[in-house]
Amino acid sequence: MTHPNAALRAVILDVDGTLAETERHGHRVAYNQAFGELGADLEWTESFYGDLLNIEGGQERLDHYLRTYRPDFTPDEGVDEFVGNIHQRKNAHYHAMLGAGQLPLRPGVRRLIDECRNAGLRLAIASSSLRANVHALLTQMLDPNAESWFEAIVTGDDIAQKKPAPEAYERVLERLDLTPEECIAIEDSHYGCRAAVAAGVPTIVTTSSYTNQHAFDGALLVADCLGDPDTPWHVARGDVTGAAYLDINGLQRLHEVALASS
């Protein structure tokens, strides 16, 4: 049921692609490092990896790749064990990249999170990524204590169906004890947008380098980033009244637009 007078109480954030450009320069590179480490004659180019992102979930993506594109590849230990070994090694390389500061936050992410905390808005995470990867990004790129900033953190470990299914958002709403109308989601992909919209949560999209050509049906706003005073955003869709970046006032206005149109 729609609550026309609901106040904005929480911001729910995706992780990969939304907080940082983790796919092209993070996970993809780490996979290739893992392939080389195990002596596998495999490599994912930047463009090909973009196609693989249509499969949600790292292990699912690798399994799909091997069975669809490389049925000739028959590791001695079997495909299932190979997938598990590669994924484990990939995550180790990915965490090392985060620890070395090689995957900086996208423009506006840290500023908007700080503004939300200062304004008393509750924060949550809804991600299909493994909890270990979410933990690594939050603690390495935001703050060692960043997990405590988020009242609910739902990851791929907590759900049976990954995005575009709405389960991650439904679990977050349960943990926050809020209605969808009391929240705003920030996503970067069409799968993430579909998941949030299906859960009834008004959704902002900041496109990543792999998603800027996606369709984002139901999104309140589509921009190339959240923006900063010295790094203005470029808005593809949505009324931002001339703002150069998204701040608390912008969140409130977008929330009001969402309620008025529901």
C-alpha cells in the first residue's frame, strides 16, 4: 500500500559498480590474475566481460562462461572444483587491489554517505556480491568501521535469488522495519534497478562504464555519477532543478516526486 505522506528515512546502496568501478578494473582483472596463477589458458577482455555481466554472480558467471564458450576446457579437477578454486583466488586478488587503494570510490559516494549520516538518514546495503567482498570494499575504501554505519547489510550470502529478483531489497526492508516508500535505492545496473523497483523502492541510477547503455525502466533519475562540487554529474533522465550533484536536498526532492507519482 502506498503511503503518500511517508518521510524519507533510509538510503539503500548497491556496492559493485555503484560505490566504485569494481567490475572493469577490479573483478575482471582479478579473474585474469587467477587464471594465470592456475595456468589456465583463459582471459577476459574488457568488452567480453561486459557481456558476461548479464549473468549475475561471480561463480555463476564463470560456470556459464566455461560451459557456453569453452566446452573444450576440461580441467583435471573438474569444472565445479575449478570454478571454486578460481573464484577463491580471484577474491584474494580483488581484496589485495582494494587494500592497495586501486579501486577508488566513485564521485560523490563518500560525500553523500557522510551527508546522510549527518542528517540522520539510515543507511543500508543491498548487494548480490559475497559478504567478504562487500566487507573488503566498505572497510578498505570507506573506513575501517564503515560496516557499523549501515543498519542492514544484505549480500549474496543472505539470499536465494540474486538481482534482478527483489529479494535483497525485501530483506533490507524487513531488517530496517520500513516500507519501500520510506526509502530510496541507489543502483548502477538494469538488474539492480529492476530489483529495487520490483520491491517498490524509488530508485536512482548512476551508470557505470558497463551500464551506460542499459534501459532503466522505473528509475527516478539516471546520471553518470552522484557528482561532487568539483566533479559535476551529467543527468540523462530526471528533474534535478539545475543541481550539479546529488545532495540531501536533492534526495528529498526526488523522494517527493516518487511519492507524488505513485
